[in-house]
Amino acid sequence: MTNKLIIENGGTKSIWVLMHGNGQMERVEQEGMHPLLSEEEALRLWCRAFREQVKGKPDQVFFYSTGTAVPEVNVRMAAILADVFGVPTERVEIAADVVASARATCQREPGISCILGTGSNACLYDGAAVVMKAGGLGYILGDEGSGAYMGKQMLVDYLRHQLPLDVRKLLESALQLDAAAIIQATYHKPFPNKYFASFAPFIVERREESYFRALIRRSVQDFLDTTVYSFPGHGELPVHFTGSIAWYLREQIAEVCEEGGLRTGLFQQNPVAGLVQYHQ
């Protein structure tokens, strides 16, 4: 019986599930780590933290993560996982977060799978493999529709004095916003993407208010325009969504999709349950 370790690593949180061959499972949640932006020793400590919390040992590792676009980084990550868990490197699979989303939502059927969380991404899936990707350019060049994107757009509106007065006062009183703090967090502190995304719960909570409703709709439309509409067959295939933003704003997303002639499929807060089903 083979023990399989599934790691679903996002920009904010990672979920680790050790599937035992006898059907039992051990699950641990940790902070997310970016393979491209993190030092090797930090990644090793991160993996060891999981190993120390579980009883079993994996025979096979599936690492689904953001930041897998650089082959050298993937080789390094595979070597770290193999070393920490004592498995051969050929038993370690490194895959993009869109592959996780596609396998979790589409299983073995064709479809379009999208990620809207701290960042954003999308892919066209033929039932066996990802055949086309769009998005995934990170918070500087892209990430339309994500929590980081919405937070950044709100901050830009604030800095440009393009907010309604009542919203501006709300941000200053509730979040203690000011221009100097925003510039400092954006240009002089680590992980500005997480800083931008930290405003997402505030936006989601006020999703029915005029400014925030328009911000959400604009962000979702930007995501669809730059990703889903570039895929052939987007009007016929189901469009699935995973991620925290996708889950909490599923009604708003479905509304924008329907207006654009898209057929929405599943909404999942995270793809772990679907990945477990896929790998069983």
C-alpha cells in the first residue's frame, strides 16, 4: 500500500494531506511558502515542520504550488522534498497550482479551471492534461481578480483620491490607512502581495456596498478578459473556480460570468478534497 503526500501550497496558506494506503489521512495546515522567493533553508524547515507533526512517511509526493514556472526552482524543490521525506526524486511530482485546480475540479473531464485567491491563474484542461494557460503573472504584472489585485486597486484609488469621500473616511478610520504607510509596505517591506491581499476580507465583507461591488465586478471582468476569454471553447466548457476569493464571491463571479455568456461549474474554497479524490 502506497502512502501519498499531497501538498497544496498557495500564497498565504498551505495544506498538507498524507494519504495512507489503508485509507487513513493526516492533515496539517501551515503558512504558504513561495518556492521562487524563499531561501532553501527556509523551505527545508517548512517541510520538516510538517514531518514532525505526522506519524506516517510518504512513498510518493505531489507538490502543487504557485511559483513553479522556473524549471531550476522546481528541481531544487523536488530535491528538498526528496531529502526531507526520504523518497527518490522520481517519486516527487512538482506541478503548478493550475494543475491542482484542474485535477480537483475537472477530475478527468474537459473544462476550464480558474484560481482566485491571493493570486490568480487559469487553464484549459482536456481531461488528462493542461493544454493552455493564461494568467499567473504575479501581483506586479497580473493577478487580475485576485485578493491582491482587489486590494491593490483599492489602495491605488485611495492614493489617487478617486474614492467616494465616505469610503475614504472608512478606510482611514477602520484600517488606519495613509499614503506613507502604503508606500512603505509596498516598496520597503517583504511580500507586498500579502499586504495587498490582507485587504480582501475587508472588501468581501462590504461586497454589497456600491464602491466595493463595482471594484469586485471590475476585477472579475479584468480576470475573464485576460484569461478565460482567450481559451477556445470557453462558451461551451464549464468554467470552474477554486480559491478563497472564488468561494466568498461566488455569487458575484457567477453573475459576471453569466453576463459574459460563460457556464460556471464548481466553486471550491481550496482544491484539496478534489485532489484527494483524484489521487485515490
